[in-house]
Amino acid sequence: MITQQLQKLEPIWQKGVWFLWLCMVAALPITSFPLFAKVLQTTAVAPASGIFVILLALLWLPVYLIRNGRFPFQLKPALLFFMFAMFTIGLGFLRYVPDYKNASMVKAALEGMATLGLGLLFYTITTAMPNSEVKIKQTLRIVNWGGLAIIIWSLIQAAVSFIYNDFTDGMRAFQHLFSTTVLFDGRATGFASEPSWLAHQLNLVYLMYWMAATKNKFSAHSFRIWKFTFENLLLAAGFVVLFLTLSRGGLVAFMLVLAFLFLLANIRFAKWMVKKWNARNTVLVGILTGLTMVILYLGILVGGLFVLSKLDPRMEKVFQFSSEVENPLLNYADNLQFGERVVYWQTGWNIFNDYPVSGVGVGFSGYYFPQYLPDYAWQLPEVNKLTGWSSGLLNVKNLWTRLMAETGIIGFSLFVIFLVVIAFTAKDLSNRKDQLSKTIGWMGIFMLITFILEEFSVDSFALPYYWFTLGLVVAASRWIRSTELDSNG
């Protein structure tokens, strides 16, 4: 009797958890949801999608485990990293930690564990929930509609800011429904906490999928607008929005992907030249073609910097570098208004130098900042303000140096190994024959390229974007392959 009742409830439960998954994907654009921020007692990283991933962890994950649901081998290197990262928190309590304005170490440890746990849940659930080709395509369709919402709202922000030099009260009120922060004058923010976070989500999920779909002539939708797929149009509009963020790190990260595509095109062009002209000296043709392309790229780079110097006040001094001042690199970074970021990165590196094996523990690097800040940092107003008046811990603002400072060379190596495993998985997908596998494979490759530079300005484990894309690559590797095997008997 009980078994029959459970069987009747099974379809309802399946639809319910799948609906939660689609809600999680739809909520990806929101990085600092006020309701979730209140629960977490933070004003920064509080992704709305985190609400749904926690619900899935409570309602779906236990049932999946009870039913002997299996996880892919790509979860093992991720688990090793997360377990070691958690271990470093425990080690942090065993060493002397400098006092910092009576900030609670227990609270810092709990926040570190929470962010690690949220990242693990995002990745784990993404590898298992979209467990068929149909579900993966449905997931991609929700990604597209969420991306369209980002584009429309961002373009409205840019247009109103440009025309009126301000935002309406209605727009500010609407933004506060989705974010704990305010709109930024002259820059697109979308539903994110700040423009750079909008660039972050575009570069790690949306633009990478749209670019991969365009490259492989794939669409998750059946309709076309003239000869263009939905993804083609979203890619063009998404790049406009990325530019409107005026996020320098985001733009450079995206340009790195374009450079990679140009490099592939150059290789094919060089091979074509050799074949077309029956050239005997293939090395010479390759060198000449390479030099031509390098000159072209440098011209594009200089041109892009010149345009930015006219549009973004922070870039006015981009061509002004002096080697005669003390700390010329830091001085140059300060002139471009990211000197604070550079000294935070340097601080993380200084901490790593003294704690190279296992770091100081996830969440604890802020306690060491006053001791390890470079001397130049005290000339910067933001540093003096935060160390003198703010009660919160400072953070490294760079995932790579944060990994080294807080988890040491062991944690950093485990994380890199995890990324390498995903890179091989994505490469395998990109070599398959079906368009969906190829598209998600290239999405993963593009995302890993942008990830290198994107994480120089973001250091949170709780933002879902890279976990989502990495998990989707693994899901495609698992479930599309199993479907192909089933269909072939």
C-alpha cells in the first residue's frame, strides 16, 4: 500500500525537483539576492540560485543517494580539493592567528565552510540533474531566456543613463528587488551586484555558450529569425552588454578567447597557404603568417585601449608609464585605478610565501592583511579606509592568490588538477560528432580560457557560474554518451 502511494507520488516529485533545477538556472543572473543576503548576513555574495541548490540538496540529493545514484569520476578531484580546503580551516585554529578588530574566527570559519559547501553543491548537482539530452537542451533554453533578461535590463540601464545621466526612481526600486547594491552610473549592471560581476557571469556561462553554439551551428531552439539562431543574436547583443559593463578584466578575458579563436584560424590559414602555393619551406610561411597576425593583434589591442581611454575615465592614463617613480608597476596600476587590487594580490602572495604548504586556512587570510600588506599599500586611500574604519576582514580579490594564501601549494595544485580533468573532458566532447556534445565541449574550453583572467578579480567559491559550466560539461560527457550507447543497443 505504501509502495503504491510512493509510486503515485514519484512523477510529482520528479517534476517538482526538475522545476527547482530550472528555477536555479533561471536565477543565475542574480548575484546578491536581498532575501538570501539576510539569511547569510552578508551584502556581497548571495546568489539567488543558491536558494534552489540548497532545496535540491535537501529534497533531491538524499533520494538520489538512497537509490544508489552514481556520480562521475570528475567529482573525485573536486572532492579532494574541497576536503583539503575544509581541512585547512581546522588547521587554522591550531596556529597563532593575528587579532583583527576582535573579528570572530568561528564566524570566519563558518563563512569559509559555507562558501565551499555552496560551490560543491552547485558543481555536484549540475553533474547529475540534467541526466538526458532532452534535459540538457531544456537547461540551455533556460540559460538563453535568462541571458535575454540580462541583455534587455542592461540595455535599458545603459540607454537611460546615457540619455538622462541618471536613473529613474522606478529603476532603482526595481534593481533593489534583485540586488543589495545600487545601479552604477554610465555602466551596465544587469541583475548583478556590480558591473564586473555582470561581466563575470557573461564570460563564464552565457557568452561562452552562445559563442560555442555559433561556432558549431547549434541551437537549443527550433525557431530562426531570418537566417540567425537565437544564440547568434544573443551573442551579438551579449558582447554589447559586456562592453557596456566597462569591466576591464571582463573585456580582456573575453578578448583572450577571441585571440584563441584567431590562433586556430591562423593555423588553418597557414596550412592553406602551404597547400595553395605548394610552398616547400613551411616553417618560413608559418613564421611570416605568425608575425603578420601578431602585428595585427597588437594594432587591435592598441586601438581598443585608445577607445577605452576616451570612454572610461579610469583608462585616461593607460599610455602613461614612468619608470622613474618608486614602485613603477604599482604606481601605474594606481593611475589606472586598480592599484588596490594589485596590492591585495601581492598581500596574498606574501602570505603564501610564509605559509606555502597548506596556507592559513580558507576564510582566514583577512587576519593577516595588516602584517603582510606591502608598504606602498598605505599610500592608497581605500586601504587606509578599510583598515581604519571598516570592521570586516579584507580579502585577496583574486582566486589564484587566495588559493595559494589560504590552501597553500597543496590546495592550489588540487584545484588545478581538477580543472585539467575538466579540460580533457571538454576536449573529448569537442571531438564528438553530435552538435550538442561539441557545443558544450567548446563552451567548457572557452570558459576555462576566460577563467584564467576572470579569477584575477573575483575570489569567491560561492558564485555559481564556473561550477555550473564545469558541471554541465561533465553532465554532457555522462548522459549524452549513455544515450548514444543505449540507442545503439
